[in-house]
Amino acid sequence: MSKMSEAIENRYDALMFAKSPEEARVAAVELVRVVLGEEASKRSLRDTLKECCRMLRPAADPKDQARFEEEFVELAFWPGKSAQIAA
């Protein structure tokens, strides 16, 4: 595994398994930086996460892609909609 692939995988895992909203946000920012580069930090985190999702988890169906992107964004901005609905 290349260093870049390993860095992406580590940050993706950190985002997936974050134990707090702060950890999730930090992991999301780091993932965006690794995948898209430093200049991405000047753009919206939500938009850059969607772009990362399109690169890391592409879908053939546009509806699936939109769903994947929203799920990806929710990982960084939790508690997300599902937690708010449950409350």
C-alpha cells in the first residue's frame, strides 16, 4: 500500500470511528487535506467532503451518489439528522 493510500485509509477510519463531534471534524478536515490538498481548506468543508466522497466512493446511480455524499457529510457533522430525529 502506498503512503498516500495508507494516509487516506487512516483518516477515513478516524472519521468513521470518531468518538466525539470534535474528533469527527478534525478527521474530516485531515481527510480533505490528504485527498484534495491544502487549497481545499479554503472551501466549505461540506462541499469538499462531497467531492472526496465522489472520489473515494463513486456510485453508478446519481441517486445513490447523492445519498453516499450526505452520509459522508453526516459523519463529520454529527450528531446528524438521524440523531436529531431520534431525539
